[in-house]
Amino acid sequence: MQVEKASGIYISYALDFGIILLSGILYYLSIHIIDVLGATPETVHQSRVLFWAGVVIFFVGVVLILWEWTIYTNAENEVKAVFSTCPLCSSSDTKATLSINKAEIECLDCGAQWMIQISGISGKLKTAKLVHPSKDSKGRELLNLEKPKEFWIKLAREGKSKTSSQETGVTHEVKSGGEDIEAKLQKLKELYEKGLLTEEEYKEQKRKLLEKL
Ligand SMILES: [Zn+2]
């Protein structure tokens, strides 16, 4: 998955650095105001005010940078966790463009696109909606529905265990689950027959699979 940051993110970092630069200017003025205007009780007072304003602004700038860095890092991790493979076609050729409070995801294979809402406070992924179905119309029934990240993770996981289906969504889940278990049972039986599993292991695994049905 490729992740890109939109220019808005760089601008917000630049503003934070601007704030830090401003604190430097205030500090500079606090030193030179006495040199330029002479040491009077008034200029000494002004110098102190400028100095402390500079200190406060400096820390505000640092906190903002760290906060924004945390938000964008969280957002990037969330996006990678959910969309590292396309929920519709399982391709890992996906691209994310992060902006402030949102992200756009595009599958470079099937052309599906998502718009994601990101918390501006924590950077956590709130909801994602499909804004463009795949080229072969997969996911059309999900178009423009805001869904939590768990929904898309689940869909991606199901997508990996199936190869061909035009359906997505709830009706599909049960079917895919059943087919999946059937394939696993088959595989398990093969392993047992080849002698790679003991009878005990075979029965145990089989029981676990059947519980999922
Ligand atoms: Zn795709």
C-alpha cells in the first residue's frame, strides 16, 4: 500500500513551525528592547512580558507539532490496517492520500475508491464509505454508505477466502463462511489421511471448525 500526505498536512506543520519561529522573535525582542530603548522600569517589564510570551508560544508550537504528528501517524496506521488490501478485490495495490480529518483510498487494481472520516483529535478512523465501485461494479450496493472500519476489515478478510463473487455485504457473509469451512474440513481430512495429523488433532480441529457453522 502506498501512503501519501496531502499538502494540507504539510501546511499545518509549517504553521506550527511558524509559531516556534514567532517565539524566537519574541525572545530576540525581549533581549534587545533594553539595548535599544534603554533600561527603564517600563522596558524591563516589557522585556519580561516578551520573554514569557515567547516561552509560552514555544511550548504551544511544540505541543501542536507532537499532537499533529500523533494524529497523522495514527491515521496512517489505521488506514494501513484496514485498507492494506482492497476489501472488494483483495489486491494489495492500494493507495491512500491522507489529509486533515479525512483520507481517500483508491484500489489501483479494481478502481474502487473510499472516503474516510478521521478523528481530528486522535487520528482514529471513524467511518469509511465507498464512493466509487470497482470497474466490474463490485460493491455497488455499498455505495455511499458510511460503515465502521470493522465492516471493511471483515469484508477484506472474506474477500481473501473467496475468489469469485459479484456479491458483497451481509447476505454474502454466511455463504462465504460456510464455503470456507467446507474447504477447511476437506483440507483437514487430507492432512489426517496423509498422516500429518493424529486422530486426536484431527477431531479437535474438526470440532472447532464445526462450531463456527
Ligand atoms: Zn480492488
